[in-house]
Amino acid sequence: MGARWRSNRFTELAGVELPIVLGPFGGASSTALTAAVSNAGGLGSYGLYGYEPDRILETARELRELTAMPFALNLWLPLDESPQPDTARDGTQYARALAVLKPYFDRLGITPPEPPERFLPDFEDQLEAVLAAAPAVLSVVYGVPSRDMMRRCRERGILVVGTATTVEEAVALDEAGIDAVVATGFEAGGHRVSFLAPAEESLVGTISLVPRVVDRVGVPVIAAGGIADGRGTAAALALGASAVQIGTAFLACDESAATPAHRAVLWSDRAEHTVLTRAFSGRLARGVPNEYSRRLDAEPDRAPFPAQNWLSGRIKAEAARRDDPELMSLWAGQSAPLLRYREARALVRAIAAEVDEILA
């Protein structure tokens, strides 16, 4: 394969130099990190979870000031998780969920919040803002884009990338006309973005998932999960992937918006062990265990998503201000112990050089 790995179906489609994609982070994305990856030849990505339209437009404007290269914006598709009650309107359930978390509000000296009118921005409003921002790529998680959404993206020249945790999800995305599929194994840090079956029933490893998806879809496949260096990248390419998506190794870089306490944990021996937890958001996600995750995972009155994510967010914000890693989400993939670089550009260059050497 040699240097040919640098130019393939994905790089030509996305207009990038290297088939290296920055994983979008729900709360730790930064314009500095996104631009750094794009400027280094990869595809920088920025997660827009919880962003109102004005903030989406401002983020895109900042990115264009920092890079002239292609970048991706990421949205969470609305996922119906019925039969979950609406916690914002169910006063009894909200009170139970708040009672579970009251010891942490008291410990941090912050007032427990009243329920909001809504926990998340309207998805259609978010999509309109992304269409107006017109990034090179819109990546989505937790579902299959509608035909109307695909049509509107096509009209604006925006590529659409979907995310799958199983072969069945990848096929569903391919049949919807997606431009590329991220095949994400259970080794990945952060949320398990399953949508056809419960996340606990969709835990397929990257080395098994990627070639099976490659065999079943007609679009480029982006491998994700447990990839942190050139060795993992070369292995994914050998399995048939056209690109890799890397999260934790970039999350640990100084340019990310991860808190100093979070980055310190990623660089410590604690990152040797990660677990799958619903403690912080109500949805399954991988991170380094701490006091909060251990207690909340055992709590039957924990709120469902998105109420749990909204409530935990108030606690995490104050914990971050106090640099307390025991009360914040410490998202991390299983390859965190392979971290070597603290600067995004250096990481991209090192991966490219290592893949060149391996595939020479």
C-alpha cells in the first residue's frame, strides 16, 4: 500500500490530505483542536450537542477564521427511547432524580435547579443552522438521516457521514444514501451511539466490526474505537477502512476543551481501566470510573436521557471549576495508555509517519 494510503476514496471525497478524522466531542470540542487537525491534513470535527442555532453559526465562523481546510460539524439525531416519561413534565420523577443527586449539589454548594422548559434545542433549528454554516461534512450519530435531510445537505454540497455500532446499522445508513460510515467498536471512549438495538446488545469490537461493514456497504468506511497511533491506523486500513476516526488521543491534547483534571487522568495510570456507564447522561458511554459513576450506576431512580445529562451537567461544571475529577465525566477509550503526544499537529504527523513506515 505504501504512501498510497494517503490518497483514497475518503480523502478525495472529503478533500483532505490524510484519512485521519478527529472524533467529535459532545462537550470537549474546541475550535482550536478542530482547526489544528484540519490544518495538519486531516478532517477536524466539532460536536454540537446542546448548541443553539446562534452558537452553531458562531462556531462555524470561528473555525473559518482558524482554517481554510474542510471540517465537519456533528449533530445528535433525535432518538426515540420510549417508553421513557418526560422528566421535565413529570414532577414526581424529576423530584426522585433530583433527590438522588442532592448530596452532590449540597457538597458543591450549588442550588438544585428547577426543570427547564426543554432539555435540548430543537433539532430542526440546529439543522437549519448547520445548513446555513455549510461545513464540508455533517456527521451524525444515533440514527439514520431522513430523506429530506439528505436532500437539503446535497443541495448545499454538504457530505453526510453516519455512525454505526453494528453491521445492521451500517447497512441502514448505506441504504439511506449516506456518503461514508463510521464503524465504531466498543473500545471507543464516550457515548455508544447505537440506534437499532440497545447499546448493551451492540458491543462489537473494532477489529470484527470494520471488515464486516466494509463487506456490506458501498461507501467508504471510517474505523473508530481503540485507534490511537500509526499501528492502529495501519491495522484499520488493512481491514479495508478508508480512514480512521481518533478521539481519546486528540482529547488528551492541549488544544482540546477537556478540563485539566480530565486530561491529567488520561495521562495517568487510571486510564488503564475504563468502564461502560449510564451515570452521567442516562445513555451508555465509556470512561474512567470515578465516585460519581460508581454510585449513580447503582441508583434505580437515576433520570433517563436527556434529563440525567442536563442535571449532571450542572454538577460537572462546578466540579470542573474546582478541578475535581471524581464528579465529572472522564470519557476515555481503551487505548488511552497508548497516548504519546500533547499537541494535535504532532500527533497527526507522528501517525502519518508511522503508517508510512509500516506500509512501506
